[in-house]
Amino acid sequence: MSDEILAKLKEAIETQDIEMAKEWTQKGIDEGMPVKDIIQEGLASGMEKVGDQFEKAEIYLPEVMMAADAMEECMELLRPVLEETGEESGQKATVVIATVEGDIHEIGKKVVASMLRGNGYEVVDLGRDIPVDDFVQAVKDSDADIVGASALMSTTMPEQKRIQQAVEPLGVKTIYGGAPVTQEWVDEDVGGNAYAPNAAAAVKALDEII
Ligand code: B12
């Protein structure tokens, strides 16, 4: 059953079928499947395929946006489940997270935020296209311990360096990610505390640095 659910979730995102995606997400929830499997092995794996097809110009922007909408609606269904299961572990730390200025991609960042919430972190999600100063202000307002920043374009990756420079003096730890971001970039160019290639790895990395 769970293999069928994962296959249907992937198919629903690939075919940009919002109703199908929601129906099979709900089935996954009802069957008690781990939310991280629903996200990572179902929805995100469908989104990966969409990304590949977009890169090969097999599909166009409107289709990508529809797939993205489908994924976001499913994340809305999953959020309360994630938050409910995460409560048991108590709150580990407060994370301010956002997509950097000039970049409107936020699906991956939302996935990371949801997984962190589900794993006992308090998350302040500022959204997308967020200037450095807003990161700084949010750290002060929420007394955050960690800053996470997502960049999905090579043109917006340098914003991560500016964020690092601005928040380092506040004594917070930092984690960076996004499809073009690498461990090497974070270590050598940004000087951040952690890098994670996906949401599950982000949880693991933060568990280690706090
Ligand atoms: C969906 C999508 C869009 C959607 C975004 C919808 C939304 N609400 O987010 C829309 C259609 C709006 C869009 C617009 C554009 N896009 Co676009 N888009 C994509 C696409 C196909 C998938 C991205 C995605 O959501 N993936 C699924 C998620 C789950 O994966 P993810 O984002 O990688 O996130 C995971 C990890 O990276 C990591 N992670 C992510 N963030 C963080 C943060 C932290 C702290 C950590 C630890 C980890 C982490 O964990 C996540 C979960 O596992 C990518 C292609 C690709 N292969 O990435 C192009 C892509 C990113 N887009 C691209 C471009 C060029 C654009 C546009 C400029 C297009 C245009 N001509 O208008 C605009 C951007 C305008 C702007 N100013 O930002 C390029 C970027 C090229 C580059 N390297 O610079 C890509 C690579 C496509 C391509 N090959 O051309 N896009």
C-alpha cells in the first residue's frame, strides 16, 4: 500500500494534478505513513522530476507553477500532522528561516521549515525574497538561536555570504541550502556552520550543532 501511495504522489506532482496529490497525501496520513516519507519519497521526488523536465525544456513555467501549487497544498495538509508528532520532543531551539533577497523559490525552504517544526524546533518562517536586514531584525525579535537561508539560483547564492556577515555578530549558528548550494560553498565562501542537501539532513545537522 505505501509503495502505491508514494507512486501516486509522485505521479500527481508530475502531472500537476492538485486533487490527486491531496487525495493521496490524505491517504498517506490516514495509513499512518511517516510524513518525511510522504514528502521526500513521494512529493519531492515528483518535484525533482518536474525540475528535470523543466531543465530539458520538456515542460514550461506554468506547468512548474502548477506542480509547485500542488506540492504546497499537500504541505498544508501535512503541517498539522508534523506539528502534532513533533510536540513530543519539546522545543530544541528557535530557527529563523527564509529564502534570500531576489529569489522567490520557496518550496524547498517550506519543506525544511515543516520538517524542523516536526522535529521539535520553533520556526519563524519569514517567506521568500527576504533582505538581509529582515533576517537580522527577526533574530533580535524572536531571540533565535539559528538562521537558515535558502537560495535556488546561482545569482542569489551570494546573498548567503551577506547574511552570514550580518548575523554572525549576533552569536547565532547558521545553516544554508538550496539546489545549487554545496558543502564547499558553505565552508569556503560563506563561512556558515552547516550545509544540508535536503530537509532530513537539515534536521540532523541542526541536532548536531545545537
Ligand atoms: C519550482 C521552480 C520554480 C517555481 C517556484 C515556486 C515556488 N513557490 O517556490 C517558479 C515557477 C515560480 C519559478 C520561477 C523561476 N525560476 Co525556478 N525552478 C523551479 C524548479 C523547477 C524546482 C525548485 C523546487 O521547488 N524544487 C523542489 C524542492 C523540494 O527542492 P529544493 O528547492 O532543491 O529544496 C530542497 C533542498 O535544496 C534543500 N533546501 C532548500 N532550501 C534550503 C534551506 C536550508 C536552510 C537548508 C538546510 C536546505 C534547503 O532542502 C529542500 C528539501 O529537500 C527549479 C529546478 C531545480 N531542479 O531545482 C527551477 C530553477 C531553480 N528556477 C530557475 C529559474 C531561472 C527561475 C526563474 C528566473 C525563471 C524565469 N525565467 O522567470 C524564476 C525565478 C524568479 C526569481 N526572482 O526568483 C533556475 C535557476 C538557475 C540557476 N542555477 O540560477 C532553475 C534551476 C531551473 C533551470 N534549470 O533553469 N521556479
